[in-house]
Amino acid sequence: MTAGRAAVLPMVALALASAGCFEVDTSELRVRDPGLVALQSPDDRTLLAPGAAGADAVVSEGVYWQVLSRRPYSIHARRGPAGAIELACEACAAAGFPMSGVSAVTLLDDGGRARSVPSARLDLRSDAVTVDYAPCMVRDPDGWCHAQSAGTRLFAPMGDVVEVRRRIEPVRVWGWLLLGMSALTLVAGASIAVSAPALSPGERAAFGGIVLLPVLALGGPGLWTVLTPAREQVWRPPAGGPP
């Protein structure tokens, strides 16, 4: 029973590994002229049209709790002189302990580089590349968001797209955790075997095989996660135009 119960945690960790939880998959868009990129809502309503330096649009409004008081906030989308796009919230920056807030989040900088996102939030269309954002502006110590931007979407026409760079990188801390669990399982198995002198040689061999299974099941993926280098994929629009 002890060995069976001890095998539950390794099997859960192995299930997480097989589900792809040990990789971070992000993508980043780069454009030639940030001034040609529009900012839209998820329903395709235009918040910031191309050009229009200095344009400002309200993205979302609400209140967040600060100790025993409620503080109103307003998140604005703004375009800089060179075309950069940011979400700004002055009231969010004033959040005090135990909250933490930010005054602005840059979605697209002056150099045409967009903020990286999980790859599932970037969409390659026939006429454009879109990137979805909904950043949190105020968090509590537990990580819960108390002031989140409504969904916004960068819309970059295909003619302005330089490249989309995708990066897939193993989560190293998971690898070290698996290796540690593998080592602990091996030590625990050896300790049980030594403390049970009544076991026959055949029983010891069988018990060793039972212990070895989770050791290898955890150690193999752990070693792979620690040693595997990050992978990058770069997509550029065909020279002849949109795909």
C-alpha cells in the first residue's frame, strides 16, 4: 500500500508532462510602420484608427477595492507620436499595499515590435495579423486581477508585417522538480528495501522494478525539460504578397 500511494504523485506529474504543461509557447509580431496598425475591440470595433498620433480611446472602466474603499479606474488606449500603442491607467498606478498596479502597458512600441503573447492569441489571416490582449493593471498578493483591460486587438495589415517570431521553451523549473522527485522516489525505495530484511532476493528485485518505473518516468521527462534548448520559428509574408 505504501509503495502504491507513493506512486500517485509521480503519476500525476507525468500526466501533466504528457499534457504539454512543461512548455511556454509565445509569439511576437513585428511591423514596419506602427502607425499603420489599428487597435480594435474583439467585435472588430475600431478603438484607434491607423495614423492619428495622440489619439485616445476609453477601453474599460470600473472600480477596485483598496483596503476598505473602492477606487474608480479608467483604462485608455493611446497612440504616441511615432505610432506606438499603449494602455494607460493613472488610477491603477496609485494602488497601494497590498495591491500592486501599473500605470501603462505598451502593446506596440515605436520600433514596430508588439508585446509577446501566448501563440494562441495571435492569428495569421489572409489580409492581416491580429494579436489579442487583455492585460491586468491591478493585482493582489495572490495574483488575482482587480482591474483588467477589456479585450483589445492589434490589427496589422499584411503589407506592413515584417515577421512573426514564435518561441517554444521548456519550463526549466518543472524539469528540476521532476528530477528532484525522481531522486526522492529512488531514495525512498532504497530506504524501504533496506528496512525490510525479510524480503527474499526475488521480492527485492520485484520491488526494485516497481520503484524504478516512476524513477525513470519522472527522471526522463525532467532531464529532457532541463536540457532541451528553446526552439524558434520565424514566419515572414511571401515576397509576392499575402499567403
